[in-house]
Amino acid sequence: MLPPRLIRRLLLAPLTIVIAIALVVLFPLLALVAALVGLVGHSRPGRMRGLRLLWFALVWLTAETLTLVTCLGLWIASGFGGRLRTEPYASRHYAVLRWFAALVYRAGTSAFGVRVEVAEPELTADEQAARLTRPVIVLSRHAGPGDSVLLVHHLLTVYERRPRVVMKATLQLDPGVDVVANRLPNVFITRRKAGHGVFVEEIERLAGGLDGHGALVIFPEGGNWTPGRWRRGIQRLERRGRRDLADRAREMPNLLPPRAGGVIAAITACPQADVIFVAHAGLDRLVSVADVWRCLPVNQLVRAQWWRVPADEVPHTPGREAQEKWLYDWWQRIDDWITENRPVPETVLPAA
């Protein structure tokens, strides 16, 4: 259970700033220690693992600190929060989010030598114009925080969209996410309230308010892939009497069975939206801090594939089963793509 918002703001935000300042002050010494440890360690190209992580942590925490300070300034300028929900301040907060995502993206790719390739289908001139004027609903596999940052960065910079994200409530333990995301139209999912229809209503509200610059981001799996979650997802379908979907889920070893409720609610509430499916391969092993330490990607190619389904090809006719089948058809396509594009284990640096 999360601490109340006031407690998070009074404790976690100042703590983040203190840690950032301490890291800046101690960075030369810590960098020297990390370099010495790397020199006496293994001789593979990524031997400076500690130094790479230290530099990335410095950039991340500095960005967090600047974000928090900027948000404090925006809160004061808005009349101590009185005008935070107005359009001018929404634009300013999206600008802060765009800056943060771009900085973290550049820091991550440069520190670890990661190359990112995003493949999208070629569009005609009419489709290109429509892409910039119609709202979009983005359905992405859930593959850890690294892929999520890449997704949001791409939406903000390449597509020039304003993402509305359906995300886990625990992300609010990150002070920057807590402040910025709560000032913008997003939905935080809690396990305690999941399954009671509350979040479906929130998703409908977000989707219904999309304009030509909006993008609603949903992760239909609801969490990162683990063997236990995969098995429990199949069992959940069997308990619902959907053995047909359970059988299909068994044939998708890379993904959790998608939860269709939020997806159907979104496309029903915004029938004029195109749907974009997103697959990633390369950072899906990095879920926790321990994963980052054990399997640090160095000089690795991260691939992403985006498929766009025009609004008139999205199933809107009543009938949940047809819409679920459509979603599972796309999920199978994503699973096949991951199998073909996931990097071989040798491209990931194991712990010493």
C-alpha cells in the first residue's frame, strides 16, 4: 500500500534531492572506485559496469531534482496550484516530461552504448496527414521501465503526442513521476481496486477526452512477464470458461494473456482513434535493480516494431468475443515478432 500523497511529497521528494546532491559531491571518488573495480574485473567490453551505472544514476537523479524544482516553480506560478489544471500549465508539464524523457534516453543510450531501432510501416501522404490529426490508442507489451521510457520518449518527440498512460500506482514512489503524472490526465492502477470496474471507467474517461494530439497508452498484460504470472493468466481464462483463449495464450510463450476490458473500453469511448500496437525486444530482462546489475546491456541493439491499425479497421461492433479475438490475433503477431527479434544471451553482460 502506498503512503499518502502528502507523505510522499514531504519525504520522498526531499530525500531524492538530498541523494542527488550527495552523489554529485561524491561522484569523483565513487567514479574512481568504480573504475578501479572495473579494471581488476573481467575483460569483456562492458567491464566498467559500475561506472556506467553510476553515471546513469547521476544523470537520472539530477534530472529528477531539476524536474521537482521546476514543478515547484510551476505550482507557485499557477497561484499555488490554482491554475495547474488549465491548458497552459498542461503544456508546460508535457514540456517538462518531454525534456526528462529525452535526457534519460540520451543518457541511457550513451552510457551503455545501446542502439535503438524503431520500425514503422510506410505511410501514404494521406495516412501521414491523418496520423497527425487523429487520436491514437497505443497497446504495448509490458517489458520493464526501460521499454516504457523508450515508448513515452517516442510518442513525445517523434509523434509529437501528449500521452495519457495507464500505469501501476507503485510508480508514484518515484517523486518525479508522482508529481508530473498526477498533474496530467493519467490512470494509476492499484491491485486492491483492480477488477471492480473502477479503472475501466477511468480509461473510458481518458479515451473519451482524446484530441488530435492525444495518445492513450495501455499495457494490456498488466505486468511484466514471469512464469508464474503466465500460468496464472491462463488459469484465469479457464476459470472464465474461455478455454479457447487459454489455449491461444499457451501458444504465446513471450507474453502474458492480454486483459481486454480496458482495451475494449478505450476503443469504444474513442471510435475515431487509430490503434498502434508496439513490440519491444532487448530490454525485457531489466525489470528490477537487481536485474540491471546482473544483466547489463552493453553495445546492444534494442528493436521496436510499431503497427498502426486505422480507425476504420478497428472492430467497434458490439460483441466482446470478436474484439477479444482481434486483440489475441495481434498479441500472437507480437509474440512471433519477439521470438524472431530477441537478442541472443551473449549480447548481454552477465554479472562477474
